[in-house]
Amino acid sequence: MDNLQDPDSSQFFQDEDEIKNNIENPVVGFNTDIKINNNRKFLGLKPQQLFILLVMLLLVVCLLGAMFLLVTGKMVPSFL
């Protein structure tokens, strides 16, 4: 129960021999392999790619809103 974030520390999936070896030779210290990436990229996209993605999202939302208004009869096109 000392390291809840490490899936390898669960004894449920280990053999009895591995559990005995882990108890006899415990690993001391912290895992320093975790690297935090602070370059502030959203989904790993460049700013230009993110802008295009957001413009496409805006167009989809506007199109779906217009379609909903047409289907419910709240908006009627002038050519009908």
C-alpha cells in the first residue's frame, strides 16, 4: 500500500517467487523517470493547427444550430 500509483506493486498479478524476492530485496527511492512536459501545447498541436481545428468546430456548431432551428420550425428560409 506504499505505492498506489505503480501498477507493478500490486501483488495480485505476481508469482509467489517474485513476491519473496521483492520482500527480501526492497526497492528504495522514488521513480525519477516521470517527466512533466510544460510546453503548454494543447493536444500537442501547433497554434496554427489549433486555430484551424477551433474554426472547424465553430462551423460545425453553427451548422448544427441552423439545422436544429430549421427542423423545429423556429426559422424558415425565405425561398420557401
